Amino acid sequence: MRSLALLLTLGVALGPASGAAKEDLLKAARARFEPIPAKPPALKNNPSTPAKVELGRMLYFDPRLSSSQLISCQTCHNVGLAGADLQETSTGHGWQKGPRNAPTVLNAVFNKAQFWDGRAEDLAAQAKGPVQASVEMNNTPARLLETLKSIPGYAAPFKKAFPGEADPITFDDVARAIEVFEATLLTPDSRFDRFLRGDRKALSASEQEGLALFLDKGCVACHEGVNVGGQDYHPFGVVEAPAEAVRPAGDVGRFKVTNTEADRYVFRAPALRNVAITQPYFHSGAVWKLEDAVKIMGSAQLGIALSAEEAAKITAFLQSLTGRQPVVEHPVLPPSSDATPRPELKVAAAK
């Protein structure tokens, strides 16, 4: 990787870059990043078919996956809001607040694992979590299957999506259908993607300066690859612990998954695709301004105090990561029947 000093010499960080400087910066960027592809990747042990994608779309938008019949996957991962929900932490069953900010579902298929602590190995495993979480959908697999089997209009879509299965309406098949749908939620063709493909005019001079800083200051150590992050786990507070409002003391991150002391306050590095429109930031959702988040990462992770100009330029680069948003039509869902369980709105009393 070229140093920022060399890039400065070539003119990247001082104004409109020369052709040679752009070539150098482009080469450095291509060594660490990849464009978002136009088509979703193949899923392990879960081949995609149009019927499975369509069923997954129906289930993604169906609030009857929750016991209240009010909360769907779309509630916390709104595809019209860059796959997030504009909440510090999501609101779930009975207006309970979840413990962490909802990560975007867009491009999540490229992440190493799902959830902030990586406790779900893939999108199918992730889909099962909120259904059963008492602060989210507050349901059980048995009640969910009872609900789906009571809806006559779901029989044919499940049979078409999972041909050859004697009983295709299973909890695993629900998760697999949602997974293949979510894998289609990609945001290709950002200006940064066009830059990576060789369009050196896709990024402004300020954005190129921000990219050079992103590489040179060390941000790329945690945020690289096709999703500009999401590929590994890192401590939050490598050099300096953030304020407790940003990193709550009671949320020890991956430690709860592994029970390994080295994983205390370790989280999966968030993917930065579309980060400019997926506020608020961090697992706490405590920071709303992207430039403030950039400064916090500078001090907490890198041990440096970014100047206002540096933070502004890195923020400008991050804004170039916003890709073409998926256009998803809300499905007309099959109606409930007399046998469909009624909504359950009560919140269990604390033990």
C-alpha cells in the first residue's frame, strides 16, 4: 500500500489528481476492495430459484411471523430505508427496545457472519433469531408453523419453492426462503464501484483524498473487501475505550458467544456500504452524525485525533459507497383463516 506521503507528492491530497496519481490510488484501492456484483453470490447448501426468492419476499414482509402479527423482517430492516430502521435500537414486541442497533440487511450476504457478535453463521441462521427473541417477534417455531399452515395461500408457494418435500412448511425452509430473498438485496454501481472499475472521474478530488486517508490512516485494516467491512471481528476500543454511551459497559460483544476473555468488547466490523444513509452508528446506535463516528473510530481504534479536514474528507469518501438501492414491491399476502392463531400482544412478566 502506498503511503499518504507518496500520494501527497503525486498530488492526490492537494487538489485535482493527475492521471498518474489516480492510477496509483486506483491500484491501492483495488488491492483492498471489490465492487458489489450485480447478481447475488451462490449460497452454501441453499440454491436460489425464482420460486424460493418469491416465497422469501412474502415471508420477509409478513408480520404474522411475529406473535403480535405486527412485526416483520421489514420492520427493523426496511428496504426503503437502506435496510435499516432509523432507530438507536429497534422497537420490538410490546414496544420493548432491543439491546443493539439493527445492521442493514443490504449486502449482508457478503458478511463473514450475521449479528454484531457473529453468532449466526449465515442469513438463514440469522432469520431464526428475531422470530424467537422475546424483545423482537416473541414467537416460537411451533406457533409460527401453526400460523403458516393455517393460511391456505401459503401451501402452494412452499410446495413450489421446496419441491419433493413431503412437508415443506418447516422452520428451516422458512429461514432458507428468507435467506435467498435477502441475498438479492444488493446495492451495486456506487460511485466507488465505478471508480474501482476504472472510471477515475467517478470520485471527486475530495473523495479521492478521503480514500487516500482511509487507506493510509489504517481504517482499511478493519474495513476492506467487497462490503468494506463485515469480514472479521475486532475489539471496539483498541487504543482508547469510547464513551460508555457509545460502548455500553454491559454489552461485552462476542464474549457472550465464545466466553473467551480475548473477545470481550469484540464485535464484527460493520460493513460500510451505504453507511451515509444507515444512521445511527455503532452497535449502540448512539451516534447520529457520520463525521462524529469517523472521529470516534480514529481515537478509539487508531489512537489518532483526526483533524476536522481529515474527518470531512473521509466522510466524503464514505458517501461515495452509497449504491443503487433495490426496488422491492410489497407483496399481497395470503389472508388468514379462521384457524389462524390470534395476535398475542402481551409482554411476559419479568422473572
